[in-house]
Amino acid sequence: MQLVLASQSPSRRMILESGGVSPLLRPANIDEDALLASLRDEAPASRVAALAKAKAETVASDYPQDVVVGCDSMLLLDGQLQGKPLTVEKTIARWKAQRGKTAHLLTGHAVTYQGQWVQQTVSTAISFGDVSDADIEAYARSGEPLECAGAFTLEALGGWFIDSIEGDPSSVIGLSLPLLRRCLYSFGLNASDFWK
């Protein structure tokens, strides 16, 4: 039995590896924009959880005896879900909009084992610093935040610009170890079953 991560996120892989797990990486390709558009009337937490489940579902049938984990994160800022900015220009605009504010990073999790599912979204409050224009531009040009929900990382350069978080730090990086532990327990498994 192994833990299969339906993601290509280096941050999610790092969290699991730091927690003693060598996940089998099976990135899931889904049309996130189409799925989000079809769920536009749903609550933000439900939309993020649906993305996570769609990822896990694309992989789960190939690994019926393993634990499959799908995750997705989006930032809820001023009532609007924000995904990855993808370009330097959008990253700069996003940071100018979010600096000095508190937003919520929503990390959806979908975990399945032998036909059982647990689906949950973890919300963590992020207080962004009042960052200078020069630092915003330098950070955007570093390339680090372009592929990150909320246009930031907690564990690297972005750590300079986050004043505080309230909630689960591992969920901010991309995968909640405490939530995953509870999922494993609900399946009758232990976290230590997956330690290398």
C-alpha cells in the first residue's frame, strides 16, 4: 500500500517527504477553468474541494488498493477566489491588491481509499505585509509566485511578506498533514503506516 499524490506540486511533495512519506506522484490533468465555471454558484470552499476531488478521481481508479490524495488551493480575497497569477504583470497587480490585507487561503483535500472518500477544505487566514512596490516587483520577477495560489509561498521568498497566519501552516504550503492524518484514521490506517 502506498500514498499516491494526484499533483505535480513540489511543495505538496516536500510536505509529505518532510513527514516521512515517499509519495507516488501521479499529476492529474483536469480543466480547472471549466470545472470552476460550472460551479460558479457554489460556496468558495465547495469549489476548491471539487477541484481536489476531480484530481483524485482521475487517478484513483488506477490505484484501488492505495490511498490517493488530491489537493487544490485558492486565495479568497475580498470575497473573490484567486488562483495562480501565471504572469509577472498579474502577480504585481495581485500583490498591490492584497498587501496590507488579510485573506483566507482555502486548501481543498479529497482523499480516497478502497471506495471511501473524505473531502474537506481547510481555511487559513493570511495577513499580508504592507510590501513596497520594489519588493513586489522583485518578487514577481523571481518567478516564484507565478504558479502559486495567492501569488505567494510561505516557505521561500514569500515568507518575507507574510506578517502572520492563523491556522494550519502545512495547508498554506499545499497539504494539511493534520487533516490527512484524520483521513487515514477514518480509513482504519495510521500515518506511520506510510513512513519510509
